[in-house]
Amino acid sequence: MLLFHYSYRNLLVRRLTTFLTAGGMGLVIFVFATVLMFAEGFQQTLITSGSPENAVFIRRSAETEVQSIIERKDAAILESLPQVAMDKDGRILAAREMIVLISLPKKQSGSLSNVQVRGVTHGTSLALRPQVKIIAGREFNAGSSEILIGRNIVKKFKIKGLGGTINFSGRTWTIAGIMDGGGTAFDSEIWGDVDTLMGAFKRAAYSSVIVRMRAPSAIGELKKTVLNDPRLVEEPRREDQYYEAQSELMARFIRMLGISLTLIFSLGAITGSMITMFAAVAARTSEIGTLRALGFRRRFILLAFMGESLFLSLLGAGIGLAAASLMNKFTISTMNWTTFSELTFRFLLSRSIIVNSVIFAMVMGIIGGALPSIRAARMNIVSALRAR
């Protein structure tokens, strides 16, 4: 403990060098954590859009609703399956939906960006997604040219708010309400009556059918029933798992790119740590010789300097994570590669990101402090005592 106290006292004496070295590691940890927060926020925004109680029917050959086609006759069969739940009034909890993309100008740049328009079943689609709340106005009227817009659409795009109009597909659509999707992908969507939108876009088929299952465990039985029916070419997927699969490609790419860049940046931080530790060993050569002469063994000298390096890395981790935590307040928009529409989400700092960042910082500290610590431990006692 005397050696560790000695090491920490030296860090306090060399405050500027300590701060600069820890700050360099902190910058690397900030980049590392921010990239992971970016991927985590993107993924959680999509995953929380789905419910384990709901099932999404799309065509078997399709990966997403955008690629799917469901005929009207198939939709009627899917809604009547025995695994589909009913509400207290005996109404089937199923919604026919359609997905199309439109382009709207962004507020800041004026450039066009894709927005996902979802044709939904009046009343039922909102009932199937309790996380979506209308925060201004009201729900659109069935069969009308009225729409609901997500709160992120209002913030990011050049459109009027409640009561305003949007022109697309050769028609003028009135904004009847603004919805809050609770931080889900629905915040970045426009909703309207499915049959009205199908007529406007000259579509003859739906994109998907969403149903509430009698129990989340019914997905296996539901899938078996659908696959054994020769009339159907659709496949059910649990809604939360469906959205999770959508997020995998983009999240994996972000993590791989971010980790690759962080590893490159970490070389500079490790080099800085190594230089700092070598300088500390050189400046304290006579002190190391004195400690060895007092009877401290080589391994204790090694552990003392390694502890010093680890302390610098943990200090850097604290600085980097503190800075990264401020990113929780920011939102960012990017294209969802699966649907090719813009998705707005916020950075999300999770417990796993904190743990991984601390581990990464400790690895940098161990690598950066290994050679200087070995040099200090292997130093000859006589030569060290003669050093000035």
C-alpha cells in the first residue's frame, strides 16, 4: 500500500501531465462510447416500436413491410384466425396497413428527405400501439384526406403544424393531429386512412396486417396455422422481434465502423500513456533504486507502476463517459437502410456501454503501462541509486 500511495502522490505532483494523459484517453473513450450510444439509440428506437403481444404478417419473400404485398382476400383470412384476440366489445384486434415513401424538405437545409407514410386502420391501429398518443388535435376521420404526423416530423421538416396541409400523391392532406410515439419509430411517420391512401397511391394491396395475439406465446401456434394453410403466402412475426431484425444491419455497421475508428485513435492514447510512464520512470530512477534497496521486490515495483497507468486510464474513462453522457440530450436523424426513410432518435447510454468503455480504457492502460513498468521493475539497484 505504501508503493501505491507513493505512485498516486506522484500523479498529484505531476498534475498537468496526469490530466493531459487522462484527457487523451478520455477523448478516445468519448468517441468509443458515443458511437455505441448512436447504435444503441437507433436500435432501441426501433425495438420499442414493437410489442411482444402483437404479430406482424408480411409476405414470406419480403424482409420488411415496404417490400411486402398482402391481397385483400388474404387479409380477411388472417384477421379471422383463432389466435387473434378480441376487445371487450367483441371486435377483432387487427389492422390492415400500407407503407409508402414520400419526400419532404427539411427545415435546416431545405434538402428533400424520405418520410414513411403509413396507411392505418382507423381506431384499431392506435389501439394496437398504446405507446402512441395524440398530443394535439384528434385522430383522422375514416375515409378522409386527414393525417396524423409524428412529433419529429414537425421538428425536422418544413411543414405547418396542426391544421396545416401537406401535398403529396396529387392530393392535399390536412393535419388533424400530432402524435407522440414515446421515442419509437412512429415519431418519424405520417399516418392516414389506409383505404384513402391506397386510392391516392393507386395501390391494390396492403403492406402488412397487424394483430393482437391472445397471448405472446401464441406466435408459434399462429405461425404453424398460417404455414399449413395453402391459401396463404404470408408469415407472422412477433412485432418486437420484427423491428429488432430491422435494426440489426444498421446497428452492426455503426458499431463496426465506430470500433475500427476508435482502435485507430486508441493507438495515439496508448502511445501518450506509454511516453508519460516512461518519463515517470526516468524521473524517478533514484527513487526506484531506493525502494529496491529498502527491500521492495521487483513485482511490487511492477504492480505499483501498472496501478499508476490503470489509474490514468480509469480517470480517462470517467472523463470520457461524463462527456458522452451529455449526448443523451441530443437527437439525430439518419436513414434507416431497411426502409430508406429518415429516422430520428436520441443517443442512449446504457449500462453495458459504461462497462465496455471502462474495460476498453483499462486495456489501453495495461498496454500503455506494461513496457515502462517492466523497465522500472528490472532496473539495476546500484545503477538506479547512482542516477541523478
